[in-house]
Amino acid sequence: MTTNPAAIKAEATRQLHQRGALVLTPDSVRAELGLSDDEFAVHFATRDDLLTALVVDAYDGMGERAEQALAQARESAAQPLDRWVAVCRAVRDWATDNPYEYELIYGTNIPGYDAPPETMVAGARTAFALIGSLRDAAEAHALTSGEPEPLPEPVAAAVRGLAEGMAEGLPEPVIGRLLVAWTQLFGMTGFSVFGHIAAFGEDPAAFVDHAAATMGRFVGIKA
């Protein structure tokens, strides 16, 4: 029997939804598809190769949703803060639509798995969408850098690195606050995925929009 990588990933995803990433193994996927070791290894030589393919797909799924949200906000001429909120909402909505994929990339680390650099490339798509909304705000003169804050040197070094890389052109104080907002976004998203956000009101999506707008103003977007 022969098969293709897409079929293998589809079966691995099915098992991911049933049992979780911690117990996903090539043997279980291979057995379900009726593949020999050699047939399977043509596409995924190791468990880590299979996990990496699933991780990249998950990051790409989230990133694509975020990029689409920003593009739609731009097309509708939404205000800068609304563009930021649209990207944050897209992240949360993708995660709640795909909870097992979200858990794979932002849940418990899988013992023995060390994600390769290619996963970082896919993972950066969401960050670039958020940064894009900040660049839109800067072009609209709706981004304030605020007063520089003293940062611990490791944080300051990270800010400088981003200022010379993917966040080039943004003020360093904005980048420093963006790092804080990034953690808040995924903390809030995790609350949504794992059922901990109900205490914040009957409409979790409304709370997410409110929190995202608050984060956007904190980063420096003028309302």
C-alpha cells in the first residue's frame, strides 16, 4: 500500500484529537493506515518529523487566520486599534476552533521533542500580523512610543534584537510593551481554549475584544 504525506498527517491529526500529542506515535498512525515501516519512513522518518509537520501546519493555520483578519480590516479601512483587535480576535477564534492544534503548539511541552527552526518561521506569521497592525497605526500617526521604561538587560536585549529584525521601524518602547501584550494574548487565548474564561461574563468573545483593545492601547495605539 502507498499513501501520501497529507493522508498520514490527516490520520495523525485524527489521533491527536482523540488522544492528544503526548501519546501520538508513528506506530499508531502507521498501523491505522496499514503502512510498512519503509512506506511510512519515506515521508516521516521519525516521530519528531511527524510532530514537526503537525506543528508547522498548526502555526500556519493560526498565522493564516491572523493575516486574513488584518487584510480584511485594511480592506474595510478599519481604525488602527480595530485592526489590532481583529488580529487578536482571529488568534482566539482559530484556537477555539482548533483546540487540539492550539494545545500542540502552546500547551504542555512534549517530552523529548525539540522543535526545529522551521517551526519558528511558521510561528512568526501571527507575530508579523500583529506587528503589521502596529505599522499601520504608525503610518496613520496613531502610535505613540510613550516614555522609555527601564528594562532588565535580558528583556532589553530581546527588544533590541526585534528592533533590528522583524519589528524594525517600531520604537523600542512599543516593542517592549508588545512583548508583554503577546504573553497576555496567549494567556487569554489559553483561558478561552481550556474553559477558564466563563467567569469573565456570559459573552467570552466580548471580553476578548475588550481585553485586546486594552492591550492595544497599552502597546501604544491611540483609540
